[in-house]
Amino acid sequence: MVGQPYSPELAERARRAAGAREIRKIEPGGAYTMDLDSTRLNVEVDRADTVTGLRCG
């Protein structure tokens, strides 16, 4: 999924594959809480909205 354009469908597929409860899209320059949630999948994207990373937390 890394290297693909972000879409809600891609995020949902990633969420199911990770067994996560929720998704959070992380965009450059965004402000996000630092709380850790093992049931959340963070989908990191670049300015072109291309997925650059996936991690739980």
C-alpha cells in the first residue's frame, strides 16, 4: 500500500488487514495528539497524498 495514492477504500483495506478499529490519516504539517492507541492505524501521506507509511498507535 505504500507508494499508492490515498483513498478511503485503501485506508479501509489497510485497517482490516491490520485488525485496527479506526484509521487516522497523518498529513504533513498536521497537528495530532500524541496519545498511543494500539487499535488505531495511522496512514501517513506526503503532500501529493501518496501513502508513505502505515503504523499502529
